[in-house]
Amino acid sequence: MKSMIGWLLAMVIAFSIAIIRVTASLREMKSMIGWLLPMVIAFSIAIIRVQRKRPPPTAELPVRTCRYCTEVHVGPVGHNLGDMSWTKAEW
């Protein structure tokens, strides 16, 4: 998160400098493109880096001891034991 704040601060500073330069002289419009393009690229790279660092969402599966086979199962695992068959709701 701190690296993203650093990138954002750098983008704001660079953008401010580019605006000041353009408003000072409209003839320097070409130089504004030279300032904006690297800023857009750097901002895109910063966003991509932050997105890649986030861990993927994980669904927490329940871990419980099975009442039929006395083993530990992760998630809704069922047994087909005739009358002893069970579902996740019975768990």
C-alpha cells in the first residue's frame, strides 16, 4: 500500500508540473504529451502491481470430523451408506 501511495504522489507532482508548463506557454503542447505519456504508463504499471499483490479470495471450507468414518473432511463430503447417507445440512 505504501508503494502505491508513493506512485500516486509522484503522479500528482508530475501532473502538476506538466500543467504549469502548459499554462505558461501553449507552444509547449508537444512537451505536455512528453510528460503525460510516461505518467500514464507509470500509473498503469502501479495499478497492475498493486492488483497482482492482492491475494486471491479464498472460500473457507469447514473442517470437521465425520460422524460415520471418524476421519476429518474438508468441505461437504458425503457418504453413500444406504440409510446412513448424509448431506451438508446434517453436518
